[in-house]
Amino acid sequence: MKRALLIVLFLLSVQNHWAQSRLDSFLKPADSLQKSRRNAVVVSQAALSAGILIALNQTWYADYPRTHFHTINDNAEWLQMDKAGHVFSAYHLGSLGKNAWQWSGASRKSQLWYGATTGFAFLSVVEIMDGYSAQWGASLGDVAANAAGTGLYLAQELAWKEQRIIPKFSFHTTPYASARPSVLGSNYPEQLLKDYNGQTYWLSINLHSFAKNSKIPAWLNVAVGYGAEGMITGNDELVNTVFLPESERFRQFYLSFDVDLTKIKTKSHVLKTVFEVFNTLKIPAPTLELTERGDFKFRGIYF
């Protein structure tokens, strides 16, 4: 019995190692263009984008009347937190697109112009859909923020051939959502997306990249963050019209430490992929906070 059990455990370990090796080999970027991979990237991106847009149309736009294409100016709403979200989204969708084209073995030019612009292209289609909805409208401010996120990624690739400044995200729940759950979210997943009061957007700066001959750890970053609080509606004028309690709206600025997970050395392409995914999030760390009201705070751990 013991011998049989040892044999089974050995076979399971061999199978697990073989499966991991196959996955690692699959995730390894090709050295030269592989047409099968390139086709898979094109088809999967097109199918995923189309699926998301169709689902968005049915769940978001179908309940509201259509109208002629029009634009709106919402730059003053939500203390620009939504614009920071657009920068973050465009950047990381572009990063994902670039990495997918790199995996296919496509040329660097293709990686940048077809991959890194994925976020701007996708979000522009969403903006056009907004423009034909009577409930919303195409926001030129959103388009500018999308362009800024894509530009931030492309500029660093063209200037340094690496990403030294990475937009990141953190979130904590707030009491404001309970005042208007239909807009700010009635549960954690909804609040994560909708409650701007709990969102913080960061620019995480890799110190070693700017001082390569120094003894600064390659993974150590300094992060500057932006947040806002006291927002139950997009702007102050709407508070009284929807009979909501008044609240003081103010911006917050943060300084903290962070980690660039992609700078952790590993030969495993599985781990590299995992690090890429989680590198979108700011790690909890001691943080200095300054508000536009002049309040200064030290937070032992902030996320």
C-alpha cells in the first residue's frame, strides 16, 4: 500500500510539473512572428471586445432612448476622479494589448501601434455609444484622458523601452455609498467600480530605473496618489435636487512606497504573467496624506 501510494504521488508530481512546464512554454513570448499566435490575438481581441460591447449595450444603453450624436462637458464632475480612471484603464488595456502582440512574436512596431493603442480604440467606441444615448453623451474630457493613458504608455516605450511610471489603483469602502447605493453601489463589487470616494489612483515611479548605477532595489517604487471624498453626486448642484444630504467635497493627495512586481527576477513565465496582472494594484503601505483643505495625516497602512 505504501509503495502504491508513493508511486501515485510520484506520478502526480510528474504530471503537475509537466503541466506547469507546458503552461510556462505556452506563455513564453515567441522570438519571431508566429502567425497562429498572431491570428489568435487578433481573433480573441475582436471577439472579446465585441462581446463586451454587446453586453454593455444590452445592460447599460438598452433602457434609455437613442438620440443624435452629441457631446457633453463633464470635466467638473466627481472632482475628476472619473478622468483618472480613464487614464488608468487606457494605460493598462494598452499594456495588455502590447504584451499580447509581444507574445505572438510580432515586431516591436506592431506591438506598439496595434497593441498599445488597444485601450484608446476600445474606449473610443464606448464613448461613441455614449454619444448616441439620450441619458449620456460623448465626453471630450474622457477622450482626452484615454489619450493621456495611451500616451503615457507609448511615450515611455519610445523614450526608455520600459515602463518606469505605472498607473496603479487602490480602494477602500466608504460610508457615502449607503447614502446613494443606486449610483455608488449597493455591494462591494459595485462600490469598487462606482464609489469614487474610496478609489485612489497612483503614479508608481521606479527609482532604480532613473538611477541604474545606484544600490536602490530594482523593485522599489515611490507612489504619488490622487483621491477625493464627500461625493454623493457628480457635482454640488445636484445634491439638493435629488434630496441627498450635503457633504463637503475635497481632493486628497498621497505619498507612499510601492513595489514594481515586474522587476522581481524570475525565469517562470507563469509568475511573470501573475506579476503583470497584480502590478496594476498599489500595495498597502505607510502613506502621507494632504488634503486641499490643508489637513495633513500619516496613515500606518493605506489602500
